[in-house]
Amino acid sequence: MLSRIAESLFWIGRYVERADDTARLLQTRLRVMIEGTSLTETEACRNLLALMGVEEDAEPTRDDLLRTLGYDSRETSSISASWALARDNARRAREVIPAELWQCINTTWHSLPSGRIQLTQAHSFCDWARERSALFTGIARGTMVRDDGWQFLLLGRSLEQADMTSRMVASAAPAAGATQWPQVLRGCGGHDAFLRTYRGVHSDTGAAEFLIVDARFPRSIMHGLIAASDCLRTVSQAKPGARSVDEAQRALGQLQARLEYTPIEELLGFLDTSMTGVQDVCEAVTETVTTSFFAAADSRAWTTEGTR
Amino acid sequence: MPRGHHAVGNVTPMKDVLANYRPGTAFDEMIDESGEVRPSYQAVYGSLQRATPGELKVIAEFLANNYTQAGVTFDVGGVERPFPLDLIPRVIAAPEWDTVEAGVAQRVRVLEAFLADVYADARVISDGVIPRQLVTSSTHYHRAVWGIVPPNGVRIHVAGVDLIRTPEGDVRVLEDNVRVPSGVSYVMTNRNAMITAMPAAFSNQRIRSVAGYPQRLLNALRTSAPYGIDDPNVVVLTPGVYNSAYFEHTLLARTMGVELVEGRDLECRRGKVLMRTTAGLQRVDVIYRRIDDDFIDPVHFRSDSMLGVPGLVNAVRTGGVTLANAIGNGVADDKLVYTYVPDLIRYYLHEEPILRNVDTWRLEEDAAREEVLDRLPELVVKPVDGSGGKGIVIGPRASAEQLDGLRRRLIADPRGWIAQPLVQLSTVPTFLDEKLAPRHVDLRPFAVHSGEEVWVLPGGLTRVALPEGELVVNSSQGGGSKDTWVLSPPVHHPGGWVNESEAEQTSAAEPDGSAGTSEPTPQPRRPSPVPLVVGRPPGLAPDLVRGTPESQQEQQQQAGRWC
């Protein structure tokens, strides 16, 4: 597998997943704000923007939130920007991804809102965005050959999913006042599954446990981390003995162990820190994968072939 | 078939689509000078007669959307644009295609011989067929590749020969493209889109398939592999995603099942070319490159090239890798060399040219230059090394200042230019603003040379100039394209060839193409299939339980009643 193509597939996986999760976060937060919370609109918006790494000096409103995370493709964290980046990568990998998959990405990109969208349209926009990601995932699963390319796509997707779920979990931090776990669970599409698994017993710890360590739930952090470890193992078979890949594996394993064997109350007590820890590991693994598999041009090429 | 068998308007009353179709002075591919439909267009004409503008509009919109969704685009200045596909095909009758095919193959064979000669001992010069100065002064004559003999002798793996039809009706060669001709992807996507958009049109007649191109190309690339490589690793080398033909590069790589690489994916080590993969470096044997010579290797050519691969020329020279098409081919499609191609055909092949050139003035000849300078406002002047319609000056369209500027440049650099009369290209009906209007077209057939044979893709890219009266058809100049249908010769079989009016009638009802074209062959007996398994209806108890839940429920109620 060509390194450049592998890199594109990795990022297609990440961006499509990011678009999905951003839509979920945005939808959840807008809903929470309608249902009333102890936070002011400005605080609620600023919290979420900070969580997504957006610097916002002024007092953000719901409209700002929708613009920054939703339709404005100039904002790097928006759903629109994620799809545009996914398409950019897909264009570069067009000959290796199935035609149907390319069309799914291309059609989505063509239907992105060109101008401003109203708050009243926010939900249908988020629904649409989630559906497009789901369509992508379905087509990818149904049409892609299970080669290294698939593994890199899945690796990107899994890392992104773990990363974004950690942000979603952090958004339910107790500092936000009234408990927001039900909304976060709903945002992850896991509310019913949670109720069934925990036999209807609502508790913050139960919800946190479900979203963080229950590997059976496909949007849990643990599920993402395990999937990423599996992909990494498969792709590194072609490159045995690469020390940096081992480091990435170790980082993923340590994180899994830490989440699994730390009492859930303790995790909840330092929710922000532990979730930031998840994001740090995802970033470090991405860097390792980039340097060991997507290596850039060797600057010595000129010196070895430059003269006759 | 007797001409005039289907006179205009005899079959059904004309609907408004064709009502106002009036060809101009140019040769019209559908209607002849006496106003009758040419035999090759009978079926298309019949379909058009039945169509309403509304129906055609729906098809046109389908074609446009289809291309936007599928991302069939070309880039102009970094902006992706869909490549407009017109719904009326350009149809070529079987006998005429035979001539075109032979003529195109002949051109490829002669240019191949010419390249082999000028990059070796150049007998063509010592025998006085072509002036030495003309060859060596070509901007695309590269001394860096002198003496290199490709493994199977092929330098022109792919050629695109631009053809036009004059008002008198003869097909002429406008230019040869033996460097990196593009456009073949649109031939394939146009056909796919047309089959989807109007299946019925294809059931009327036998149209030769264009689907074999990727396999032919791959075969030609594989047979050109360096000596001793049995299972060569073939790649397509693209300048990158911002190139106007990037879509084509991806399509070719995808349909050949090979990697699409950029220069930065490759590196040369000791005369071998390697590509960077997730599993380390991997040897590359054949590169179908879509990068111009100037950018291909910064060591030998432009040192500021970010697209090429340093050391590639050395790798080619030492036989570590094959480039397709070969470096230095540009000398063969130099527009001044073009004027000598008929002589070259006689010299190398001892044949007469099958397709004639367009009359061309060589500005280095004093008499010709005088005449051209006098008649500049009525001529077309082209730079000898250009492609894609760049730098062309059309006399009748140019302003006085432009002509003055051109005149000065011609006098300063007569080697750099040729002049041709302004040819009114033939026209094909084109659907614009809900009606049909004649628009000028050219044709670029594509040839693939495997070393054993020159194969010509049936049809080729028909480019159409969309503005009225416009003669420049290049896609970079706002042109569109048409599907090109080469008709198969009628096949005679016991059932007899279905006559056209019958086929037309059945086609509307049967868009599956079965109407009379396929011979009834005895069907082999198939084993009877296993029936599809279905689940049990919901709510049913396991088989062990006798009776249905409903009956048990009834019993419960009865029991309750009796208790």
C-alpha cells in the first residue's frame, strides 16, 4: 500500500467520524440548552467550543455555536470542514477507494450548506450529517477489500471515535451543573442500550462506565482503543520490528489498562484530566503512525541521484 | 441501404426538437447538403423525432448531475468543473471507421519509426527527407535520451491523433499527440453515462464497445517492461490532484488496477525506481507517466520541478525502468515535423498516407512566409510546440494589434510557428437551450501500441465547441464532449438483420437490447436453484410446541372461563 494513499485513507476515516461526532455533540448541546440548564447560554457555548479546541474571545451565542461547529467550512472544527477535508483526501485516493464510496463523499460535499443555516434547521442539518457518516460507514464496510487500506481507514476512525467520545464524556462533567448523562448517552445513540444493559438503573457512574470502559458499546472509548490496537497490530505485520509502532501499541495498552482498572469514581472525580489523557494518547499514536507508515520524502534522494 | 430511404418527416410528424435544425455551411454529420438524413444517423434521428424538448431536457439534466455526483471533472485554474456531455452522439459508420482506424495506426507506426531513427543514427536526415536543423531545433528533441532503445522498441505507447472533417467531407489529421495525450477517460465515462441515460438508443443498433481500453493499455505497459521482469509492477505517475486531467489519471489507475503515484512517492536508487509503501520500499518497473518531459526529472530537465523524480532519466538509460510514453517524443508531434509526416510515411513505410494533413505553411520558407504575412487576418497560426489550444491565433477573430504583434513574432521566430487555413469543422446537432443547434466538433481517436500491433479504440473523444460558430473545441476553452458511436457492420444471421423501422418501433418498448440483435442460442440446462430460505413468521413458537400461540391463548381464555 502506497504510504501517501494509506495516509489519505487514515484521514478520511478520521474526518468522516469527526463529522459524525461533531454533529452529535452539537445536537446534544443545543438540546440541553433548550431544555434548560443551570448554565447560561454563553457559558454552555463557551464550554463546548473549548472542548473542541476553538478559541472564542467574545460571548458566543447558539448561532455562533452552530456556525463554528456546523456549517462554516472556514472553521476547522466544523462539520462542513470535516467533510471538505475528507473529500480532499478522497480525491487523492480516488483510484483505490470504491467508486460508490467516493460518490458518497463527493455527493455529501456537494450538498453541504453554501450559506448560513438557521437555528430552526440545526437539527435536520445534524441529522443529515449523521446519516451521511452512517452511509459512508455502511458503504465502506460493504465494498472495501479488507487490505491494509481498510485497516488504515479503520485505524483513523477508531482513534477519532475514542478521542471524540472522550470529549463527549468530558462535556458531561459535573462542573456543568445538573447531570447531563442522559443527553450525552442519547447523543451517542446509546441511551436505550445503556438502560437495557444497566436494567434501567440511572446513575452517573453507570453512564460513565458505559461510555468509557464498556467495550461492547461501539461508541465507547474502550471500543475505539481496542479497535485501534487491532488495526495497528495488523498493519505492523508488514513492518516487523518497527520500534515506534511498538511504542504506540504500548501507549494504547497502558491507556486501556488505566481506564479499565481505575475505580470509576476516581475517573469521575478527575474527569477532565482523564479524558484529556485519552486525547493525548490518540494524538501521540497518530504521530507515531504518521512517522512510521506515512514517511515523507527522503531528503537524501537528491544527493544520491543528483550526479551521474 | 438506399439513400433517402427515410426522408425527413416521413415517419412521424416532426416534433419541435428537430423543427428548426438548420446546418450551416460546414459539413453536418447528420443532415447532408440536400437536407436528408445520412444513413449512419437514421436511428438517432428516429429517436429524436419521437422526443420532446422536455424529455431531452430531463436526459441532459441527468447527464449533468451524474457527472457532478461522480466527480467527472477537469480542472481549470485549480477549480473543478464538470465536463459537459452533450446527449446527441457523434456517429461514425463502419466503413468510414475502417479508414480512420487504418490511418491512425499508420501515423503511429510512422512516428514510431521516425523517433527510433532520430534518437539513433538519423538516416532520415542523411537521406535528405527532413532538414537536420528542423529536428535538432525542436524544443522537444532531448539529447538526454539519445541512444536509449526501449525494451520492446515502443516509444509511443499511447497516441491521440486529432482529426477534423472539412466542408468537402474528407477527414484530415490536424495534429498528432504522442507525448501525454489526454481525454480517453471521458470516452469511457461518456459511454457509461449515455447507456444509463438512454438505454433504448443503444438497442437500435450495434455500437462498438469502448470498455477494452484499460486492458489494452495495461497489456502494452506490461509488455514494455525492462528485460527479465516477468511480472512487472506498473504504476501511473500523476502531477497531482490539481492537474486538469487528474480525474483521468485516477480512472486509468483504477481500471487497470495499478497504483497511482506522485513524484514524491518515488525515489531512484542505483538506476532502480522504488515507491514508498507502508511496508517499505517497493520496486517499480513500468511508469505510465502523465507528467511532461520538462518536469519529469529535475536532474536533467527543469531543476525547479517539484513533480518529478530525480534520477529517472538515468534509471531509464540503465534499463531499470520503462517510461511510457518515452521521453523526447515531442519531436514527433512538433507541428513543423507534422508537415513532413506524409513524406515520412512514404520514406519509412513505403505506403501512401491514408489520412491527409490539413494544408500547412512552413514559415521558414520565404515564399510561404510572404503569403502568410499577407493573408494573416484569414489564417490560423499555431505555435509548433503547443498543445491544448494554447497560443493559437485565429486570424478572423484577432484584433489589429494582436495581428501586428503576431506578425513581429513570426518574423523573429519563423521556426516557432505554422499557419493553416481556417477550416470550418464539421457540425453535429447539440442540445442547447432546449433545442438542437449545429456545433463544430473534432475527433481524437486513441491508439495503443503494444509492440506487436497498434490498436485503435473504436471511436475516441469527440469534442464540441459550445458557443455558436466557435471553432476551438479544447475543454480548457469551454468545450464539451459527445459520446462517439462507431457502428458495427451489420451481422447477417439466419434471423436476418432487423430493418431499422422495426427496430425503432420495438426499441421504445424493449430497452433491454434484445430486439433482433442477438442470435437465439440454445440455453444450456441449468441445475434448479436452491429456493431462498426465509425466516419463520414472527411470533411462532418453536416446532416442539404443538398448536399455535393463538390457539393456546384461546385455550387459556377458555380455561379461565371454565374455572
